[in-house]
Amino acid sequence: MTAPTGAPSDSMRIDRWLDVACLCKTRSQSTEICKKGQVSVNGQTAKPNRLIRPGDRVELNTRDWPWIVQVVGLKEKAVSRAIARTLYEDLSPPRPKLDALERILRMPPAEREKGAGRPTKKERRRMGRLRG
């Protein structure tokens, strides 16, 4: 985003920055999580058109634990993942370790549609692991 005079801008839309910084897979995904209220900038819920600047603190609540990053730089277009990592500083607490029971509870239930036939070998093994 450039200013009308041609000078580079010192701010950028949050949805665009989340995509360029590779914190979201696509820009539409970053827009969607902003609309859901899962992104906050400096402690305030951010809409997709919210402008951010270097030094702002961005918090994403899309996972099991908060992902907190500080904006270090802005880029206009998509860059490689290695360069994208230099656009932010990760301030997140370490991800909590899940015990075996919590891992099982977070797995989707093993459901089969009625009339789907006999379970495959892979599905039988998975059901066996769940049962113990």
C-alpha cells in the first residue's frame, strides 16, 4: 500500500498483513478470522480493515492457546516463508503439552454413516487405538 504521493506507507490492513506474514494460509481466511473476532490488535478486537504499524501487538485466538506476535515489518506482496518470519516477533507462551486422555478427547469421534459398509483395515486399527 503506497500513499498517493508515491512514498511507502507505514501502515497496512491487518487481514493483508496476516496473509503476507504467513500467519494465515489465505487472505480470505485472515478476513474470516477477523470477522469472527479472533484477532486483536493492542488489546482491541480488530476488523479486517484495521491498520497496523510496526510495534503493534497482534493476538490470534484461533488455536488451543493464544498466539501473540509483535509486528516488526510490513511487506506489500507475498514473500517466501523465511522472509515472512522476519515480519513479526513471536511472544507466545509455549504450547501446553496434552496428556494422552486430552489428545483422545480432542480427536473427532469415530462415526460411520449408516449403510457405509464394513470398516476398512485403517479404520479398524484407529477404532482399536481409541478403545485401548
